[in-house]
Amino acid sequence: MMPAPERDLVGYGATPPNPNWPNNARLALNFVLNYEEGSEYSIGDGDGLSDSSLVEMPGSPVARGERDLAAESMFEYGSRVGFWRLMRIFAERDMPMTIYACALALERNRAAADAILSAGHDICCHGWRWVEHFKLTEAEERAHIRRAIDSLKRIFGERPLGWYCRYGPSVNTRRLLLEEGGFLYDSDSYNDELPYYVTVMSRPHLVIPYTLANNDVKYSSSNFGTGEDFFVYLKESFDLLYEEGRTAPKMMNVGMHMRLLGHPGRASGLIRFIDYVTSKPDVWICKRIDLARHWLDHHPYRGEAHAGSSY
């Protein structure tokens, strides 16, 4: 028999803890805006390729090694137009969200950084650049983490307290985060609907799982085509979690990308969903840092087994 990989396939099982959300909310809801535009792979940054991920024509027809000017302009739409539309939607409803911030991208658009700071949205570090950390050497990854922290601290006046990789971490990421110090949590996991602890280097570490399900990436990876598609999927997810929240409250993430959801025919679905959930009582719409601090305060690590793996 082969040795089992370092995974936890059990988690909380049939008896998840009651999170005791503020005001006895039945559901904690966190909106996440991925700010990546300007930090993706590009010929101009010496990467030898143009990134064409999560754009209107996935799978670039341009030969690798040549600039894909169309894909570049689709990324630019996100920071030039989509960002401001999504910011207005949340500002008009006085709602918080979390920014998954690629440091280089925000260095290249300080007006956007200033708007995020002024709005009071919280920052979760999304890396120095929008690149896959599992493709980096350990030394490269360590340098990227340090550079991202330093950059975001200069931009926002304080260091980020959360972390999330592009798609998934390397086998070294979580250990490097703890070696770096200062992070309250990471979100490099998709395996639960509640936060949990793992043990890394004999130390507890908080994980707040994210989602690729309640996420506008489905416009590129599935048959989503309209704002209605996005609204219906989010509503059905919300309704079930909200009903289950009578006895077993959970959390719900919503992932957003400026170059995808920022288009009007898709943003319309986001508006419908926000207006729907704000009509419901007992929903805690929060920042990611709020989730982390609540869990650390109300569910401190006690040494018992928790869901997740340390990898």
C-alpha cells in the first residue's frame, strides 16, 4: 500500500462548530475583488509570453513569445473600467469587500490604490505578481513574498495580514509565510465552508478557505454568459446556506475579477445578488480580516485536531 499523502479528507465531518457569527448571523458573506491587472505575465516584463488567462478569448491565438495586444487590452479594461464600476457598486450600497492585491499591479495604478484605501476595503496579499507560486523555486518564492509585503506596506501604510496565491500554493508556501511572520491567515484552500487551523512547524495557523465555485471565473471555464447566470448561481448557493444557517451557520465567498465581472452585462447580475442578500436579515457581510479576527477570538486553537493539512 502506498503511503497516504498529507491531506485531511475528514475535516469537521457531521459536527461542524457553530461559528457564533456577530449578532447570531445565519451566514457570513465575504466579497473578494481580485486586483491582478498589470502584474500578469507579459513580454514587457521579461516573461517571454503574454498572459491570456480569464479574458474574453481564453487560449491565445498569438504564438508564444509574441505580444498578444488583444489580451493585454482585455486586462487593461479591468483596471481602466471594470475596477471603477465595481467600486461604485459597493460604494453606493456602503458595503465592504476584500481586495486580493497583486502588489505590482497596484504600484502601476496608484489612483486605484488610493480609492481602495479611501473606501476602507481590506487587503489580502495576492503576491508580488500574478504568477503561479508552484512554478517558483523556494528562493524565488521567498523573495516574491517579501517583495509583495514591502510594496503593499508602502502603498497602504501597513502590511497585509492575509495571503492568497494564484490558483494554488506550492508545497513551500505556507511554511514560508510562517517563516516570514505577520500573517494572520491564508486562503490557499477550497476545502471547507468554515475557517480551520493547521499545524505548521509545530505552530497553529489559520486557514480561511476561498472558492472557485461562487466565482466569476465560470465565465471563462463554463457556460456562464449573462449577468442572470451569475445571479442565479449565487442566489441558489446563498439560499441553501442561509437555510442551513438556522442550525449550522457557515460562510460564503464570492470571487470577482475586474476584467470579467466589470463588464456591464455581468455586473448587472452582481447588483441583483447584492440587493437580494441585503434584503435578508441575519447576514453578516464582512471583510476577510473580520472573519480571521472573529475566528481567532472566538475559536482559538486548543491543540485538538482540525480540518485541513499543513502541506
